[in-house]
Amino acid sequence: MEEYDQMLSRMEAAGIDVSSGGQQTEEAIARLETLISHPLPASYRRFVAEYGFAGPEENPYKGIYENDPAAKVGESAYYHTCVLRGEWGLPSSYLVVNYEHDLEMATCIDLADRDGDECAIVVVEYRSGELDVSIESSSFQESFLRHMEQLIEAEEEWNEAEEES
């Protein structure tokens, strides 16, 4: 969890407001696994157990909200997964962990594409009624940390540009 803690601290230091749901119970995690009919990959399971959901306040990475994996809230991975299954025809093996509504793009765990304790992370773009899927990484942790690093870099560039003007 140290990597996640360090990244969230770095985000705050860069001026990004961070949101987190706090620790979730094993029962809530097991219920999510039942709802999606798949075991969670190890790195995502650890993330959800420790944080529930976490990331930039305006759009954190999804997980479990207040020990209720079926909560119909923006922080819920299951909620977004159900919505995009209905709206986009998202495959049943995908779990939405980040959703960019304006871009019609979602980062998903492909629960059917397993390599040991981890699963492939895919980016899904919805274009003209079709899904464009690309593999992003081989683990949730790698994907999350890379995406948060990109946000920090963008925030730092923005801050530098503001100081220069």
C-alpha cells in the first residue's frame, strides 16, 4: 500500500484534491466478487480493501463506497459497470475502474484476461456505437500509478504556465 500512499501524497503536494473512501470490509469485497461473478485481481483487491476508491476528487478510481459495492454512486465500480453494460454493451468480464464521461472512455479490468493473480487493464472508447478496446497494462496497480503520475505532471505543467503568465 506504500506505493498508493506515496502517490496520493504526491498528488496532494502538486495541488490536486484527493478523495478516498477508506478501508472496506472483506464481506463487502466478497460481495463485489459475487456481483461480478469473478475474483478480483490481487492489486485491485488490495486497493479496494485499503481505500474503497481513491484518486482525484473530481473523478477518483472506482471501487466500493461505504462497504456497499452495489451503491448507486459515482465512486462505485459496480454501478459504472452496470451502466456501461447497458449503454455500451460492455462485455460481462469488464469491471469499470475509471470513467471519463465527456470522452466516452472507460478504464476497465478484464477479469477474463488473467495472468496469475493479475488481470489485463483495458481502455474502452465508445465511438459511433462501437467499442474500441486497447490493452493498457498487465495490472491495476501499474495502470493506476501511471495515470496518477500523468495527472501530477499535467498539474505541475499547468502551475508552471500560471506562474509564467
